[in-house]
Amino acid sequence: MVVPLIVLTLFCLLLSPISTDADVVRILNPGEVVYNDAQVYGVVNMAVILECGPTLPDVYIWGFTKPGTDTIKAVVYNFGNGPRVQALAATLGSLAVISNSASLSIDRLPRAAQGLYTCQAFYETPRGPKFHYYYVRLTVRVPVSKPYVLLSDASPVEGSVVVLRCGLGNGTSPILYVWQHERHIINRTITETIAQGNSSMLIISNVNRNHTGWYRCLVSNAVNAERSDRALMDVVYGPDIPHIDVEPYLVTEGGYSALERGTVLLRCEALSNPPSEYTWYYNNSQVYGGSSFLINKILRTHTGKYACLAHNTQLDTSSIKSINLTVYYPPDGSPACSVEPVLNHSSLSLQCSWPGGLPAPSLHWTRGLLGLGQEVAGPGQEIDKLSNNITLLPAVARASNNTLFTCLGSHPARNHTAYCSMRTYSPPAEPVCFAYATRNNQYLMLSCTWNGGVPRALLWWDGPMGGSGGQPGEENSNILVLRHGSAQSGQAYTCHAQHPLIAQPKSCRLTLEAPVLVTQRSVVSVYEGGDVQLTCILRANYPPANQITWFNNHRQQVLEVPKKYQLQRAAAWANLTVREADGAQDSGQYWCTTSNAVGGAEIAVTLLVLRYPMPPNVTLHKAIYSSRQRGEVELGWRLEAGAETNGDGGGGGQTPAFTGFLLEYRWRTGRSAKRKRGKEDKGFLIFSEWRASVVTEAEVRRHVQDSLAPTNTYQFRVTALNHRTAGHPSAERTPADPPFSAYPAVIGAAIGGMIIAAIATMLILLFLIRNRNSRLRDMLFGMQHSQSRENINFPDDEVVEGADEFGSSPVPAISLPRAASPIQTTPTTSQAPPTGDEPVNVTITVKATGS
Ligand SMILES: *[C@@H]1O[C@H](CO)[C@@H](O)[C@H](O)[C@H]1NC(C)=O
Ligand SMILES: *[C@@H]1O[C@H](CO)[C@@H](O)[C@H](O)[C@H]1NC(C)=O
Ligand SMILES: *[C@@H]1O[C@H](CO)[C@@H](O)[C@H](O)[C@H]1NC(C)=O
Ligand SMILES: *[C@@H]1O[C@H](CO)[C@@H](O)[C@H](O)[C@H]1NC(C)=O
Ligand SMILES: *[C@@H]1O[C@H](CO)[C@@H](O)[C@H](O)[C@H]1NC(C)=O
Ligand SMILES: *[C@@H]1O[C@H](CO)[C@@H](O)[C@H](O)[C@H]1NC(C)=O
Ligand SMILES: *[C@@H]1O[C@H](CO)[C@@H](O)[C@H](O)[C@H]1NC(C)=O
């Protein structure tokens, strides 16, 4: 009876509307209905148990309200006869009632099973029936499926916007999205979470290369978590401005530098994705493709601009960077040293140069031997860093005789230092001055030298009055050129010499002098036929004059004419010897001249050629045979009256009027048959030629002639001689026989002789007067030369000209023949017919033979 009641109630309940918002039905009376609420979460396809009280109720009904609807639909009920599963249950999975309970078990939970389950349970208890409502809210959850990453651009260009989406199939919200970024940095993988939230989208608004890498998203909900596979994002970028590395690394202000002949590696790197392609340019022309450009033996000509071009083929973008590379090279050879005088030759400048290298080599001076040297730089020096020149001030310079200065040069492109050295010397001794002239004395050169110094000495000339036109200083030697005539005779020209190693300037001086000529006598006389020497002496002169030149009396230059002239000269004199002086040809003024560049000089020497005086007349007063045998004759003669005072070799140094006597004889050779009309038949006596017997000294008045033929008839005569000049011959005399008795005989003979002599003389004179051209005379006084001689007169007293340099001697020089004997008289035939009453011309050639 109870059951029908419950069923009725149940149906009532079932039919009565239930408000959804009223979860619990309240029964106000005691013993009221009890309401239980439960929330159950199930996972799709999994199993879930929906409980309806701890014990099995007597009656229960499971209802199901689909979300979004308000109708309860019965799923299972059990009124005591076992559970009855309704058709609806099929849509809610494999639903079953757990035995001995009212709980439902659902396997393989479908999503549609979600909703409100209501279990109305009746329990019969001793205290009456109890009524329970169990509300079970079942939520069916879906696990997240494996997500996937979607990139809006898998190779974005740097700077663009990239959207990453985490794609997900199923999954019950709320879902958490976590973004992970994975990248490789040098053998390491770094994974980091870069974003998380409930959004499946990740937006990178300004993508850069650091965004390159793998992206994955992790999703999770109440059920599970899943993670996606990695998706790669490859950011395309670059190339950046390249970076250039130079090896070896040698930086200078202008860029990089390298040493010649070295190996240089140029490396270029420009960040880029995809990697850059590189091209190298040298001075704008392409030289190499690739990032590393190796230059094996770099040369100075390789200096220039090197540019690296990086190219991104994908983006077709490029970037370029250039560097300047300077190739250093050493200078050629070694440094060149010089030591120059500076500051008016009071100081030394050490100069060292080694041109040509790049960069300029470094040079420095040391004093002394290489390696052992001490620095030159120090007190007393001034250093010009720019030119590597060191100036040694005077005090130091003067102490530098025979000092070695070495300049060391080094250069980065050379392994070893190079050097040069110089040794300084003071010039030895003193400066030397001398003068010389050019040809024709056109210019006069004053030379001044002072060699041997290192550096060279400075020389300059000071003329008279300190002038000379401010001759500038010259080194080692200085020549002052004076035009002819501009030199000042007798004035000093001074050459000054200055050398840095010597404290006080030195000097030498020249005094120029025009030549001065002197002679011992300005008038010289000589007797005819003699040799005479004219002297010309060179006194002061500087520079040395030309050779002295003699001009003869015809104004012709005297060259070495053999026989006539003889020239003897030395540097300072020239003697002209006029030989065999001839009165007509050689008298007159002779000149000697000379000149130098300062001036000229000439002097005249007058030569007087003197004739010897006519010897006096002589009388042969005695010619007597010594015996009757007529073998020899004694001859005696004397000067005619008045003549004796003139000569006789005495005269106190005066020239004697005669030097000797010539004794001659001849003999009769026959009688001409001719008869002269109106005269006695005497016939014409024919004589031999006159034959010289002897030439006596001037004092002699006697002579004995022997070796006569007794049968011959002889004639004797005597002539006074004066060198080349002969006097009138005496009258001939035929010797007489001696008397028998001595005294009367002698007296008689003397008287007789005198008478006979007088008669004979008269006869001969008459004969001579009548026969002036007779052979007799010619035989005696034959002329050798064609030149006729005038009467020989006594020479005038020589005129001694006013005192010349030799004026001390007032005595004129007369050159005499050197020897008077032997004398040969050579009778020759007549050559000049005598006329009128003129005196007889007589010439005796006196030949002097060399002593
Ligand atoms: C989502 O769930 C339904 C049923 O629960 C299933 O049929 C489907 O395959 C799931 N989809 C994915 C992507 O897991
Ligand atoms: C990339 O990362 C490096 C190191 O983390 C950083 O120095 C650099 O600035 C970043 N580049 C950009 C474009 O953000
Ligand atoms: C390259 O350029 C440098 C600098 O302008 C120049 O000195 C050099 O001579 C050039 N070299 C050649 C080979 O043209
Ligand atoms: C060099 O000499 C000249 C002329 O003698 C002079 O005027 C000048 O002052 C001198 N200079 C020095 C530095 O001695
Ligand atoms: C300079 O040195 C040389 C060589 O040692 C020497 O002969 C000369 O006398 C020296 N001169 C002076 C002025 O000291
Ligand atoms: C030349 O004359 C000079 C001066 O009279 C004299 O001293 C010198 O000895 C002469 N020379 C010769 C070679 O005769
Ligand atoms: C010397 O003799 C010559 C001729 O016999 C005569 O003419 C002359 O007058 C004489 N001289 C003197 C000084 O007697």
C-alpha cells in the first residue's frame, strides 16, 4: 500500500515544474526531503561515477537535465524491481548502475554527458520514509590536444612584424599558453620562455636577428599539458657594415701599415643571414673574392685603399668598408753623413740623411766608434729634431779634431741598423797664398788654399783698403781674379781662413809688384871685334814676371842667333852677349823688357862699339947683318917723334896706343927687264911677298932675324899694331953689312946706316907714294873683309850715364878681346884702290881663340 503512494508522489514530482535556479527543493515539514549537491568533473572518454547516497535507497530515479534546457528527463529508475535504464541513457555513454547502490558509472564519457544529474531517493526507515534529492553536476572536460606553431613568416626580414600562433585542436578552457624560444649560441642551446598567457598569439613587432631560432608553444588546462613541435624562424638580415682585420696588426694615423715583403692577411666579416659574399677591391678595382685576402709578398706599390664589399644575395643588399694600407719600405743604401760648417764656420753641423724610406727612418748621431759611441746630444749641442741635424757649438767643435761621428739609422722595415760616419780634421799647417797670371797676363789670379780640413775651411780675400769687392768666402780654396791693370802694385792682398776646429782665423798675404829691371851699366862700350855682355836683372816682381826679352839696337827681339848673340838667362837675369862687336851694326840702344800681370818694365842699355886708336908711325932705324956671313940681321926701330908719349903700354891704366909691332921682310927675286923711259937703266926690282917675321910685345924695340939666305937681298919693315888696328908701316930697309972695326965701324955703320936708311927710306917712301897701289903694300896689309875701314881714330872718352842702380862705378866697362896672341896676319891681295892722298886703310884681323 505504501508503494502506490511513493509512485504517485514520484510522478507528482516528476510532473511538477522545477525551477532551474532553485537547486534545492525545500520541504518544510519534519521528515522533510534532504537535498545534496555534488560537483563531479569527468574527462571525456574516461569513466566517472555519479553517486546517489551511501546506501541503496528503496526507490530512486535518476533524471538528467541537458545544459541549456530546463527539462528533467529520466535516465534510470528502480522501484524495487531492479533498475530500469531508459533510452536516453544511450546518449550519455556506456552508463550502468553500480550494483547494490544507486550510483551510476559512465564509461567512455561523451561530451554530451555533461549536465545536471538528479537522483531522487526514498528510504524506508523505522522513523518513517526519508526522501533525498541528490543533485550531481557533471562537467565533462576535454584535454588539450598537441598544439602546433604557425609563423606568419618563417624567414622574416629584420625589422618586420612577425606573428606566431599556437594552434590547438581541442581543449577545455581555461588554457595557458607558454612560448619558448630556443637558440644556439656557440655549441649551447639556450631555451627560454619568452611569453605566457591565455593568448595563443605572439606578436614580434620589430624582429631582429636575435629572434632567430626555434619556437615552441606549451599549452595546458585542468586536464593536461601539451607542447608543440619546434618551428624555426630564420631572420634574414644584413650584411652589417663589414669589419676588417689586418694581420699583422700595425696601425698608424692614416690607417694600417705593413712592412714591405711581409705577408699581410686582410680579413673581412660582415654579419649577414644568409652569410655575406665578399669581394675585395684595391683602389676601386676588384682584386679578390672571398673574405680573407692574403697578400704574400707585399710591395710598396701595394699601398692604397682596400675595400671589402659584403653582399647578401637573398636581400640583394650590400655594405662596404675600406681601409688605407700603407706599405712601409726602408730607404735604399745607408744614411749619408756630412759635417758642415755653420755660423760663419765657427760651429759644426752634423747632418745625416737617409732619404727614400717610408716612414722616414729614425737617425741619431753618436760620437766615437759604432756601438761604443756616446750620444752626441748633450750640452753644447743644439739638436734639430726635424732634420736630424746636430749643431756643435764653437767650444765643442774646437775640441773635435780627429773625432769620429757616426750616424745610426734604423727603420721598421729593416732588420739591421745602417750607419755612416765622418771624421773631422782641422786642416794642417797654414793657408797658402800665391798668385799667377793667365796667358798674356789678361787676368791675375790670387789663389789661396787651405786643404785637408774636414769640413772644409772658409777662405776669403781682403784687398787693399779692405776692399776687393767683398770677395765672398769659398771653401778650401779661393781665387781672386783681377783684371789686367786692376791689381795694385805694392799693395797687400790678404786671404783669411777660418775653420770650425780652429779658434783663431788664419791668414796669408800677397804683395803684388810690377817687375823692376836694372842693369849694371846703362852705357857699355866695347872695342870693335870684342864681345860684350849686356846685363839685365830682374828685381822686385810678383807674381813672377815673364822671361826677360832683349831687343837689339834694331828693335828686333833677340833670339838665340848663333854667333852674333848669346843669351844667358836665369830666373832673375838675362845677359845678352854681343859678339865681335861691329861698329856699324852693333852700336845703339838695346832694350830688355819684361812684364807680369801687375805691370811691365823696360830699360835701355846703350852699346858703344869703339875703335882702337891708330898706332903711331914707326921708324926702322937699324938693319945690320950681324956678320959678314949675312946669316942674321939685327933690327932696331923706334916710334916717331911725339908718338912715344901716347903709348908704350904704360899710361896708368889707359888704353895703350899700340900693343906690339909687326916685323916683316921680303927679298929680291929679280929685276924686270922693262926699262923706263927717261930713267936710268936700273931696271925694276922684283920682290917676293912681304912675309911676317914676328909680332913683338909693345916694349920691344929690337929683333934679331936669323936664318937668312946670304945671297938674297932682303928688305925689312916694321908696323905698330893696336889690336885689330895696324899703323902705317915704316919705310923698308935693306940690311947693311957690319963694319970691320968695332967702334968706328959701329959708329960708321950707324952713321952710314942712318944715311943709307934715310936714303932708302926716302926712296921707299917715294916709291910708295908713287905706287900707292903697289903689291908691296898690299902684300903687307891685305884686307880680309870687304868692309873698308876708315881711319881709326882714338875713341872719345866714354860717356857714363847718370847713376843707375849700379851707379857706384863711374868707370865704363870696356870689353876687351880676351887674348892678343897668337895673331895671324894674313896678307891678301889688295881690294880697295887708293885714291888721292888719303891715308892708307889698314885692317888687321885679330882672331881670338878661346881660352
Ligand atoms: C576532440 O574531441 C572529440 C570528441 O571528444 C574527438 O572526436 C576529436 O577527435 C577531438 N579532436 C582533437 C583534435 O583531438
Ligand atoms: C642581440 O643580442 C645581443 C646579445 O644578447 C645584443 O647585444 C644585441 O644588441 C641584440 N641585438 C638586437 C638587434 O637586439
Ligand atoms: C692606389 O691609390 C693610392 C692612394 O691614392 C696611390 O698612392 C697608389 O699609387 C694607387 N695605386 C695604384 C696601383 O694605382
Ligand atoms: C757672420 O759673418 C758676417 C760677416 O762677417 C757677420 O755680419 C755676421 O754677424 C756673422 N754671423 C755670426 C753668427 O757670427
Ligand atoms: C788634428 O788631428 C790630427 C790627427 O790626429 C793631428 O795630426 C793634428 O795635429 C791635429 N790638429 C790639431 C790642430 O790639433
Ligand atoms: C849675367 O850678369 C850678371 C850681372 O852682371 C852676373 O852676375 C852673372 O854672373 C852674369 N851671368 C853670366 C852667365 O855671365
Ligand atoms: C905717318 O906716316 C904717314 C905716311 O908715311 C904720314 O902720312 C903721316 O902723316 C905720318 N903721321 C905722323 C903723325 O907723322
